[in-house]
Amino acid sequence: MHTITTWLSGLSGPLVYAVVGALVFCEDALFFGFVLPGETAAILGGVLAGQGEVSVWWITVVVVFAAVLGDSTGYAVTHHFGDRILTTRVLRRRQNRIDRARRMIGERGAAAVFLARFIAFLRALMPALAGLSDMPYRRFLLFNALGGLCWGVSCTALGYFAGAAFTRIESKVGLVAALALLAAVLVALAVWAYRRRRGERDGEGGHDGEDGEDGRGPGDPR
């Protein structure tokens, strides 16, 4: 992450906005979220703002706009071209999570679009599933915009305060101590993300095993 931040900080202001916005947009519009979550790009943009490389206000506007536009594009792609995207090799291996997302739409409706914005895998997939459902675009756009606004502001704010703290620490105790602090934060975030993903997998495994390995319920004849 530090390497990416260094690379971005070497770009001019307009290029930073363009790169961060493109990564956030492509997460949902082109399903790049399976490779590089837009959340990472948004936080990095905030870090650079905290270090004075770009404006925190403009990077927030870019992130929010790219998030809303990316979701809308993902919705339009599957709304017009059908569910062929779900048959790709990457998604076939995640069928359980796709089914979970579909159940979420069925149970919560458009509110699922807002909630999915804060969950990495669902953030990249939910707009496409909403496009496959009967959800009207206006309703989708409302919850998409609310989710994009809350998510974009929170991610850039998190990066901004982390970047500002990094700059202050670096000026007082040197680069080595600042990097050590940043590494400790990243390790803590990695452990938290791993535990959350493991919990999600365990939950999905438990759900899939409820009816038995062969798909029959416990009371069905063998």
C-alpha cells in the first residue's frame, strides 16, 4: 500500500484524481473489485489529501461521483445484456455468495444496494444483480447515491486523517517510526479483514450444509 501511495504522490494533481476515480468506477462498472477494491483507491486518495498532495474536498467529490456512476453502469450492463456476466469463471466459483446477494435483494429490496456498498464482494456485484431484478432504476439510483455518498465520504475521511497523522509523526520522530506505525495499522486492518472474510465463509459453509451434502433435507429418504 505504501508503494502505491508513493507512486500516486509522484503524479500531478489531475492525474491522482483521474486514477483514483477510474479505480473506484471500474470496481463496480467492470467488476475490477475482485482484483483491486475501490475502497483501497478511495482511502489512498484520502491519504494523499492528508499529506497535502491533493484537495480533500475534490478527492471526495471524485470518489463519490465515480462510485455512483460505476454502480449505475454495472446496473445498466446486466439490465440490457442479461446474466451472462454471472457465468464467467471468476463468478462461477463464488456461486454461494451470489445466491446470498440475491437473497439479500429479495429480502431487503433497494436497501440492499445501500448496505452492499460497505461489503467488498457485494459492492462489486450488487449493481449487476439489481439490474437483473425488477428494481426500477430511479429507486436503484436513490439508494445507490446514498450509499456512494456515505461510503465515499467515510473512506476519504479515514485516509485523510491517517495521512495527516502520518505527516505529523514523520516530522517529529522520523520516517522509520512513521513507517512502523503505518505498518502496524495495516497489519491490524489485514487481520480484521481476514477474520471478517473467514467468518463470511464459515457462515456460507454452514448455510450450504444445512440440507446435507447431496442437497436432500435431513428428513428426505436416502
